[in-house]
Amino acid sequence: MEKELRVGIIGCGGIAHAKHMPSLAKLPQVSLAAFANRTEDKARQAAQTFGSTDAKVFSDYRRLLEDRTIDVVHVCTANDTHAEITIAALEAGKHVMCEKPMAKTSADARRMVEAAKRSGKKLTVSYNNRYRPDSQYLYRMCRGGDLGHIYMGKAHALRRRGVPTWGAFLDKEKQGGGPLLDIGTHSLDLALWLMDNYKPKKVLGSAFYQLGKMADAANPYGSWDPSRFTVEDSALAMITMENGATVTLEASWALNIVRDGTAKVTLCGTDAGADMWDGLTINGEKYGKLYTTRIHLQNEGIPFYQTREESPAELEARLWIEALINGKDPVVKPEQALIVQQILEAIYVSAETGEAVTLSGGSEEKV
């Protein structure tokens, strides 16, 4: 019989309810045994919905970490608390999955990696777009060499209007940034993972604070208060890797464009290219002709079968728990997430100074 892992949830807000708790609750190897939230009522409600019969509720996450029966912690709090809580959990002997982005700063992210190494516990970051069917299929193609040498990538995280007006999303002090850290982080992680390239050399970026100044703006989540909109509304960057490959990243919550989409990647290789915009499309040259092929994934578009498949969030949770049980590395290694964080921070620095930022730490990280 497999060991049952007792999991604690710290932060019982939207992302915990939408992704972490329902996915973990479906796993027979997991017991959701503890819930912590500053507003204790939210923790209690989460425990009633997803918790085990003996689930405990806390308003202070430190008390949860004192419980020696808890094996794993999922950190689902605001960006500025990720490092503090994750490091405390690792030092308390817990394995940790932290919500993206890894931290508010790259220095905090590095401290998290170092804490994992010291404690001997496993740390991962929730980049759930890796687990989509198209991402998984393209990953296998890339590793199989179907695209050849991938020397150009584009990471797209674009919303025409999609400003999250709840919580602390617009607060730079708490979040560290806007769409770049919120959704750009997903697209950049996806691009680097598919390209298998974690050695950034130089970053040139721009951040824009334009549409956030608008009052009574059209937005599916309601208009925002411009005086409280202290993060960028869009950003653009070019990342040059040590081997000469280049990745462009574009992220926005509000941008006057027609075509939008988040966590999309375009790859260009010597043998073929790939595009995620309208489903997964592969393009190349064969027998003296150019071709474009739309990949139809198994059970795609068939509702009967879709109900039987794991969602990306469910696959993420299952593979994470199985890695812990079997003593294997998680799919998302903390060193990979650290490099994503370093690049994002360099974009902000470049945008502020108007100069390219040279990175030397990426080549030093073992991923």
C-alpha cells in the first residue's frame, strides 16, 4: 500500500480553490489535513469542502508548520510571502509546491532553492501549462529532435483586456509586478522548458504604464482605480541565450490588439517550427515543398472522452505527489523556476534603466 501524504494548504483563496485543492482531493494517496488562511473562516470553509475528517484549521501558517504529521505544503498566497512561507516550510521538514511566480525577487527565489538543498526536501513551482496536452506533445517532439536546433522562440501572454481587479494584483509592493509576473511567467517557463535552454546571457526589456491610467475602462473583471494601478499594464522583452538562441516575450493585461492568447509559444528550429496559437501546428519543408500540419490530439474536441481525461491541474498534482512517493525530482525543478525569475527581474531592470542587462548566473544553475 502506498504511503498516504498529509498535505497542508497555506492560502485558501481563488487559486487554491480553482486548482490546488480540487486536484489534490482526487488523489487517493493524499489527505488534505490542514488549512491556513489569515481569515480563518476561509480556511474553515476549505476544510469543510476538501479536508479530511481530522483536518485542522489555522489563521497563522506557522502553527500549521508546527504539525509534524504534515508532509507536504502548497503555498497559495500573495507573491511577497512566497519566499518567507516556503523557506519556513522547508525548514520545518515539509516538501513544498509554491504558486507561480516563484517569488517577488530573484534573491528570494535563490534563498528558496538554497533552503531546499539544505533541508533535503523537494521544492517545485506550479507552472501548470506544462501539463496541457499540446505542451506535453510538443515537449516530446522537441526532445525527439523533430524541430532540429531550436534557435528562436516567442513566448506570448497577451490579453486585450483582462486586468485582475481583485486582491493585490495591481499593488506593486505586494506583487512585484503586473502581467509580466502574473502570466508572462507561464509563457516564459513554457518556452525555456520546450527549448531546454536555461542559460540566458542578455535581456533587453520595456514595461508600459499606459492603459492602467484609464478610468472607467472596459474590462471583463470590472474597471479599476488608476491611482491603485501601480504595476505595468504590458511588457516586451528580448532574451539572448548563451548559445545564440533568442526568446522574445510579450505580456499584457491591457493592450490594443485583436489577437490575444496566454501561455502560447512559437518555436523555430532548423528542421521545423511549431505554433500554439490555433491548436498545435507544425510547419516545415519536405520533398521540396513547404507544409503546415495541424496536430489533432487524441480525444480532442470529443466531450465524452474529455470527461475521462485529467486536466492539466490534475496531472500536475498527480505527478508531483508521485515524485514525492517515489523519491524522484519534480517536473518543474526549482533551479528552472529561479532562472525564469532572474530573467523577469532583468526585464524590469532593463525597462527602468533603458539598458540591456547581462546575466551570468543562468549558466551556473544546474537544471
